[in-house]
Amino acid sequence: MKNRISNLIAKQFKRPSGIFGKYVSKKMQEGNNVVYKWMISLMEFGKAKNVLEIGYGTGKVLLELAVLHDNITFYGIDFSKVMYDKALENNNDIIKSGRMFLEFGEFLEYESTVKFDVIYCINVIYFWDDLKTYLLKLNSLLNTNGVVYIYMTDKDFMINFAKSSVFNKYSVDEVMQRIDESGFSCKSYASGEIGKRKGYSIKAIK
């Protein structure tokens, strides 16, 4: 019974749905605010024109970045209808201005008419069952010299926090190895104590 409940909750973290999904999404945003701030402080956009977020959730990070960078067009893909609707609501003005385009669907099926200068995802990698497949997809969507930023929490914390098998508990070394195998020219990562957890911001350049 305990494992079944744990898996049900984990599935809501992966893809919020229904009334409970709305509650989970609110709690996720509250719990991740410190992570969002850290990632925003680390990501560099330079002369970027097109930026994509995978798993945008409530759209909070997209909104903050759109306010900070009014010369960039932002895109997003998320497979939770609850998150899609909330992100549309939160970013309504930016979307109307033509500087943001959000889609509802699976990332591996995502197709774009533009190539991206920067792609980022925060707390999404745990739900990628085949890292290399997802990383190759990321690479295919990038311009030459485009950059990917990935935020992930330390494996030891995830083992203790996320008991469900829905979460993949990757180590940062394992992720870095898969990046090596996926056509990126260089990679690095920063680590920090983010709130009560250790986390990593991985940067990979095509």
C-alpha cells in the first residue's frame, strides 16, 4: 500500500493532472523557487535569439527570463495539461506580445521550425528513462555552439527523498558521461547547496 501511494504521488510530480495535480504544481513551485533563482543567475544568454524550456511547469522561470531579456523569443514544451494551462495563464501578456510560444506534448515528439541558442530544463532529468535518447534530441534542436543547461539534485538526496521508481536517481558523473556520448563538444558543471539539498547546474555546448 505504501509503495502504491508513493508511486501515485511520484507520478503527479512527473505529470500533474486533475485537482490533486494543481495542488502538487503549487507545492513544486514553492519548493523550487530557490532552484529557479540559482539557475537564472547561472544561465548565460549572450546574443541568443531563441530559447527553449523543457518541462516549464507553471511558467515561472520563462516569465522571469522574458522580463529580463526582451530581445529573446521563448519557447516551451510540457506534457502536463495542468501545467500547460497554468503557464498560459501566467504568461498571457508575453504570449500575446509574440515573444513566447508554449506547447503541450511529449518532448521527444517536439518539432520546431527554429533552432535554439539555449535550451534548459530544471528538475526534469529524473523522468528521462533513456538519457542518451533525450540528450540526442536536445542536440538536434540546437544551433551550432548552442548551449544546454540542466539542473539536477544530487543522487544521494534523491535516493532518500524520492523512494518511488518513477524517479531515475542519476549521478552527475553518469549524466556527464551520457553527454559525452551525445555529440556535445564540451561540458562542465557547477555545484551548490540549494536550500537544504545539493544540486548541479550542468552546461553542455554543441
